[in-house]
Amino acid sequence: MNAVVLSTEWAIAIVIVFGVLWVAFGWWLGRNNRTLDDFMLAGRNVGFAFASATAMATWITSNTTLLAPQLTYELGVWGMLGYSMAALGLILFAPLAKRIKALMPHGYTCGDFIRRRYGRVAWYVFLIVALAYSFGWLVSLGMGGGILISTLSGLDYRVGMSAILFICVCYTLLGGLKAVIATDFVQTIIILIGVILIAYVGISKLGLEEIHTAVEAKSPQLLNLLFPAALMFLFNNIFFGIGEIFHSNVWWSRAFAFKDKIGKKAFLLAGVLWLPIPIVTGFIALAAPALGLYPASSDMVGPLIAAKILGGVGAFFVFIVVFSAMASSLDSLLAATSDLITKDIYGGIINKNADKEKLLKVSKVSIVILGVITWALCFPRIDTLAAILMITGAFVASTIWPIVFGLYFRRLNGTVAALAMAGGSAVGLTLYFQVGYYVSALSSCVVSLFVCLIGLMAYDEKFDWKRLQ
Amino acid sequence: MRTFKIKLILLVSSLFLCSFSFAEMKLKSGVDDVSKEGYFSLSWEGEVAESVRLEMASSENFEAIERKYMINRDGKITLSGYGDGTFYFRLRDSKSNEVSNFVVVNVEHWPLDKAVTFFFVGLTLFVCLISTLLVCTRIKKTD
Amino acid sequence: MLVTYEWFEVLVWTALGLSTLAPLVLLVLALIDWKKEQLW
């Protein structure tokens, strides 16, 4: 494959150096972890800087560095603007984070909230949604990462995928959420410096005006503000992003872990700082016509152009950026999903009398099990599996309204919330296959809103907020 | 809803292979047979020389070549940003010999009114969510 | 309705400027937290 731009030796060296660094860092951070709260929630005392950086880094996935150029290449200016609107998920979660911490100062997972607020039926529906999404994301990260590493460097897919999973499992296991958050901080800085450098060098070598002129001449549709498919994509993508953040334990565990009165500020800042990133990583795709360089598949357009403009140095940066972006999301997802399995499935269903020490052990075991399952799912490289994440848009968008109403309204009843999630998911999924990916999240969210509104009018639960504490 | 999914049927011409150096090119489309988004992938089987270019014209006989693309060795290329229309593609080497069959690509973007409807449904829902959150945080503050 | 060069330039430079600020903001905040011993 001629997309190989970095020698395999270099790739192996980078993986080993960063791997050792992060695992050592994880061990060092985790050496004082004693309790379940230390391990799962970093002692519930994360400061503003780390809080903002971790929220930002986790939301910069390999998707931000690969999908943003891809969407720009396919849908043009609206593609990158639309992708950057995913920052709204972080921004809108800011007030929720504050409310969550206030309502449940001792909470652990989003599953905790749904169970206490809505009861068992809604909780089961929610767990299915949350776990489907977590596995979709884990597999897409593991597989996407392996494919990218092999495309960029020629390193065998299975070796690259196994290496990144192994490294993330190791340091998450050693350091818990503390390690995840601290490595996120370092990774954010690396990612930001990398993408900014690539963008600056790209502009100075090619010139923005040349890029614009070439696009206008050869692919004018990409500059069209009335590009129909892009208009349809816009809000669907926004609701997909909001659904991902509102329901996922990745973000709830951060809301619990951040120091008092930090959550709202941190999520707001993270959102604002994240907003321009997809434009910075995406606009580079528009250089394709100016360079006369067209990718084999559109997901490779970003690395291809960066490597072309910057040569070997560019490939080196792209590799480090993507590797960091992947690790920063993979570790968070491993930690948050293991929390969900520990507290909700083990502590909630299997062994209701488990004490905190037992849960701490289960939490560590489940990180390893999650790593192994993800590895096994990624190993055969069934390409269609990587697309599963797109389907989960229908699921996650159905949880937006039940969560918002559940946090602020005493009226909404558990059965209605369960119906809203199940109904929204069913309709969104149907339309995904009948019409296309760009309507599934939107339709799911609309249906779930209607079910919730009917429920709010018909019943009054008179929920007592104290039951959440 | 299915009615607006596929309106035209894509024509992939597959001419007979006449020589060994001939590459068979085809359109690798995703879900739709007609590109509704203006992007599409073309792929070809068989070895082609580095000097080979992908040519685009708007007529079957390639009277006027409108665009030429350098190709990569992956045997595949993804192009984007096309407006409505029918486009013809073929591979030609530096001596102007055809080295592949030609492929027809139909691009038919979604009707703008449909797209705008989706846009406004999304916008309305978004405004609902923002105002709910604003009202809720206000009320809880005054509590 | 195409995006003109002027708007394209504004968009890219604004985004680039803001993201250049991002690592600086994060580092300064971390330094403040570290001084106050409030990182964790």
C-alpha cells in the first residue's frame, strides 16, 4: 500500500517509547491509590486544569484527527463546521455536570442515577444502550487505530492494535482514573501542538488562497453553503454528539470526579477549546485539489496530505498525534465502562452485598476483561464492525431527553423514560436502514422527546430528590 | 421515504477486455447507486503504469477531457465535490492509449427543499433543548 | 452560494488562532493549580 509514509522501525520505536512512558506514569500516579473512590474517581478531587484537559482530550479521538478531514473532503466547509459543532455536547453538558455533582455527591456511574431515578426497567434499557455504545466505540477505536497504524507505517495490523490496547489496559489498571486524567493532559498538549504545526506548515507551503482557488475550480460543491447532504448531516451530527456525551459514563464519571464547583467551568472551557480543532485538522483536506492528490479512500485524506506537505517529519507528527488521540480516548472508555460493569452489573445485579474492597478488585478485573474482549473483537478485522459506532447514534440520541428531564423535573416517570429510550432507538434504527445515517440520531431524539412530553402531561411521579443521595 | 433513495439506476459499463494491460474499472459505491452527496470511489483491477491518468468527460466519447487526475497505486480513488450531472471516467496512459473500460457516474444531490426541511427540524429540536436547559438551570438557581 | 476566499481565510485563521491559545491556556491553568497545590 503506497500510503505507508513512516518506516516500520520508527513506528515501533514511537509505540515502545510512549508505551513505556505512559505505563510508568500510570504506575507512579497510582502508587497512592487506596480506596475505590481513589481508583474509580481519582479521589473526587480533580482540579480545574486537569479537568478541562481530560474532557478535551477524551473528546479528541482518532475520529477528530481522521474523520474531520474525511468529512471536509466529502461534505466540504459544512463538514468541518458540522463536526466542530460536536463541541456543543461538551458545552451543554456543563450545567448538567454541576447538577449531577449536586444531586449525587457520592454517586459513581450514570447507571446509578438511572436506577435510582427511574427504577429497574428503565435502567435495563439504559444499560443496553450504554454498553452497546461503549463496545461500538471501543471496537472502532481499537480497529481504527490498528488500521491507521498499519496504513501509516506498514506495521502489522494485529501488532499495532494489540500494542495500543495492551498499553492502555496497563496504565489504566495501574493508575485508575488518575492515570487516565494525567496522561490525558500530556496527550492533549501533544495532540494540539501536532495539529497546529501541521496546519501552519501546510498554509505556509501551499497558501490559503491557492487552496481556495483550486477547490473553487475543481470541487466547487465543497464550498457550497447550500450543499444538501451537508445540511442534512449538520444537526444529526450535533444530536449524535450530545447523545454520546449526555448518556455515557465516560462523562458522568468525570462529573463525579471533578472537585466541587469545577465541573461546569471545566466542561465549558473544554468545549470552547475543542470547537476550533476539527477546522484545524479538517481544512487540510481541502488542499487535495491544489496538490492534485486524491486519496484511495476518504478516511486517509488527512494523513496523506499531511505527509505530502511535510514529508517524513509530517508522517512522524501524524503518527504521534493519532496515537495520542487514540490512547486518550481508549483509556477513558476502558475506565468508565469498567465502572459501569463493576457498579451496575456486578454490584447491582450479581452481588448486591459486595463491599468497596471487593468492588475495587472487580473493577480491576473488568478492565482486563474489557481489554481482552475488545482485542478479540478487533483481531479478525471485520471492517463492517468499525461502522457499528455510526449505528449507535440512534441509541444514544434517545437518552438525551430522559436524562435532561430526569435531572431537572420531578414529574417524569420511569416507565415513560424506558419507553422514550426504547421507542426512540427503534425508530432511529429503522430510519438508519430505510433512509440513511444522517437522519437516525435526529429522528430518535424527536420520538423520545414526544414520548417524554406525553408522559409529563399524563403522570406526575413527584420524585423525591433525596432518593438520589 | 424509500422512494427518494434511488431514482436513477447507475450504469456501470463493462466493456470487453481487449488486451492484457487492460484494467477493469468499476464504481465502488456505498449504499446508494446514485451518488447523493457528490462523492464516489472508483476502483480498478490489474497493474497500471505510473504514467496512467484518470480522465473525466461529460460525454461517452470523451470528446472534451474536463479533468485529469493522477492516480495512486492502490487501484482506487475517491473523488468529491461533484455537482449534479453524468460523468464519464476512463484510464489513459501517456501515449493516449485507453487502458481501461469507461465508467459512468451519476450525481444527483438531494433536493434542496428536503435538506432544508431536515435542517429546520434539527434546528427546532436544538432550540427546544437549549431553552429547556436554560430554563431548568435558571429555576434551580432560584430554588 | 459559495464561501468566498475572505470568509474562508477568516474561518481558518480564527480556528488556528484559537487552537494555538488552547495549549497555552491549559499549561497556565496547570501551573496555577500546581502552585496552589490544587491539581488533585
